[in-house]
Amino acid sequence: MGTENYADLFADPTFWLVVKNNLLYAGVTIPVSIGIALAMALWANSKISARGFVRTAYFTPTVLPMIAAANLWLFFYTPGLGVLDQIGSLFGLPSVNWLGQPETALWAIIIVTIWKEAGFFMIFYLAALQTIPEDLKEAADIEGTSRWTYTRRIVLPLLMPTTLFIAVNAMINSVKLIDHLFILTKGGPSDASKLILYYIWEMAFAFFDAPHAAAMTILVIAVLGIVAAVQFLYLDKRTHYQ
Amino acid sequence: MTSLTKFMDSFGAILLAIIWIAPLLFAFWAATHSTSDAVNLNLFSPWTMDNFRVAWNGAPWLKYFLNTFTLVTVILIGQFILTTLAGFAFAQLQFPGKDYVFILVLMQLFILPEVLIVENYAMVSRLGLFDTILGVGMPYMASAFGIFLMRQAFKGVPIELHEAARIEGCGLLGILWRVYVPLAKPTYLAYALVSVSTHWNNFLWPLIVTNSPDTRPLTVGLSIFGAPENGVDISVISAATLMSVAPLLIAFLIFQRQFVQAFLRAGIK
């Protein structure tokens, strides 16, 4: 029963393009948003000026709907009128249709996702940083350890469980966060920014092809199941520590 | 820390902060100026509230607000009832196959409702709940995440309190209501904040299940309002966007600490 639905999918070049897009989407958004979240947390945890403002600014995108975020970014990306083009024109750069050309559309989508989720991940790092005992820093200072060495050899290893937790969340988000496609690109131009969940939606509710959408759903669930298994193993490992 | 590195840290942190809220600031700028002043970044141009007026008259926003409000309330009530009962059962009761059932519940953490749109749509249609607020809320009520959270909170309740209430002649549901629920208040609050902000912002599923202004939540209304086919300009879209995020954003700015604590409590399981 139904294996021809999968065969059709595997024979569909759009399906493979969408998978490739989603892999790039995940491959960029996961590490970059984790890296930015870590930088944000280190800053928000250090004794800098305007710390309250900085924390609020980093976290604010998290409470906005993705649809609203997309509308805000539309103002940046619109060719000719958008903020990016205005800044570019100051330096004599030509107008760029960020959302309208296949080379840049997916990247424009990726930037909005990173912007949306980095502040959310920051709070987990922030909480973890606050559990690192002060005397580790004091001991490192007495030893004359540079800040870079302290961060790399002491802070980062202690943050490892948090990083894994965030990475799983970021992975789930790379399947789930697609609302902004509806506003910014609708998966175009020529499917260049189409992601898996958007394709499932389009198949089921724009092309009324429920069987193929269902087949794709099963594939996504299988991948998520593997992610789940990995996390369960990791959770098991963490309980051994305690 | 030397004063130079301290300065560099502050500078970097604040620069990133400004980049991070720039989209919101530009939207605020655009919403309060005429379109041509907004796109030319004409700093000395006059302020105006016209965009808000045009946006407000352009769609039944009050209805959308009310729908979103009803939706998050219905979901939260359903979640509180189901997750309390299920969380209590997994934490304190013994029944055959408990561990297997719990694993089945946990699996739902990874099989996201977002991925199941096709199947959920078929189910909601069969139940005759298409284009109803209940239909939008239903897939989220038996939240695995909430059940897990409540189970953890209830497991932390000292068994002595349970025993004491039982000796006083309290029934099982009475014990749950009088002992466990009051002690789990911080967890309920945290869960409520996460749930409300998630469903206030949810888009894909409501887009599929709603089909009329009577059920449509804010996010779907906003996406229809801003669609290029409608030809609204960027200042009006910005005004509409700010209007629709204002309640949650203001609540966040006031209760920032509680929000962050809630997300943390909910995240670190």
C-alpha cells in the first residue's frame, strides 16, 4: 500500500530541492544562532554598561509572532525602498532584490530565523553561566589565565549540556519555523527558498494532494524520531552524572 | 578586566543590541511617518498617526484580537485540566503499563503538531470543527510538554502532605485539588506564560483551520492584511504589525523577569 507515493516523491526534483534547501537552512541557522546566543549570554552576564537594555534587546524578537517579524524584515528587504538598499545606495551599490532572486532568497529567510531564535537560546546559556562558581574565575585570575583561555577551557566545557539541549531545539526549529515564508517569499523564486514543512502545506492545501503530503509527513516524523532517540540517549547519559 | 577590554565589550554588546532591535525601531519609524518620508529616512519629517487609523479601519482587528484572546484562553483551560490530571497520574498513581504510556506521551514532544497539519486537518474536519476556535485549539490541549512539566512539579510534592490529607479523609481528586495544585502554582504560571505567548504567535495551523473573520486569529488576519494583492503600503503594514504585537510586547516589557524565568523553567526540564 502507498509505496508509490514515496516513489513519486523520490522522483520529484522539487522534493530534492526542498530537502537540500532545508539542510542548508538547518546547517546555517543551527550553528550561527547558537554562536550568537553564546556571545549574547557572555555579554549579558558580564559587567557592561546598559546591561538591562542589552538583555531586553536580545530577547525581544522571541516574543514576536513570526508573521510580525517577517513584516518588520520586509521593510529591510524591499528592493529600492528597503533599508538595506538605502544603506547600499549610500555606498553607491546597486539595488538588490534580496527576496526575488534565487541566490539570496533563502539567505534572507535564514537571517530572519537567526534573528528570531538567538535571543531565546541566550537565556538558557545565561542561566547556565550563572551556575558556574565564582571561585573558578578567581582561581583562573590568580593563575594569570587569559580571558580567552578561561572561556575556552572552563566555560565552554561546562556549557556543553546546555549547548546540546539548545542544538536539539534549534534542529526542531529548523523544521518548524517557516511562517515567515508566507510573507517574504512564498517559497520562491522558482522554489529557491522552499522548505519541507511549507512544501507539505502547499501540497495538501494549495495543490490538494493529501497522499503525497502524508508521505512527506511520515518522512519528517522518521527524521524527528532519530533526533528524539539521540536526545533520549543523551538524557540517559546526563542522569548518570548526577 | 582592563578598561579597554571592558569598553570593547560594552561597545560590542550594545552594537549587537541595536542591530537586534533595529527592525522594530524601523517599523516604529515607518508607522509614525508618511510612506515617502519613511522610505527616504527623512529625519525631520512630521510625525503622524494616520497609518494607525488606516490600518485599524482596514480589517476587523477588534474581532481578531477577541478571537486570539478566546483561542489562548480555551487552549490554556484545556491544557490545565488535561495536563493536571495526566501529570498527577504519571507522578503519583500506579497503573499497569504506566512506563509505556509515558514513553508514548513523550514521543509527542518530537512529533510536532506543526508536522501533523495534514492528519490533524482531516481529524478536525471529521469532528465537524473546521473553522471553529475549538478546532484551532484542540490539537494543543493534550500537551506532552505540559504533562511532563506537571509530572515533575507533582513529583516534588512531599508524600507526607499527601498522606496527611488522606488521613484527614480527603479523596484522591480532593488531594490533587487541595494539596498538589496549590503547591505547583509557580509551574502553572510558567506554563501559562509559555503557552499564551506560543499560541498568541501561532500561525500555520490557524491559517489552515480558519476560514472566516469570525474565527481568524491576529496572526492570520495580519498576514491577509499585508498580502501584496491588497496593495497596502509599508507604513500601514508597519502600523498594523505594531498594533498586533503591542499587547504581548507591552506585557513582556513589564513582566520581563517572569517571562524569562518562565521560558527557563519550561525549557530546562
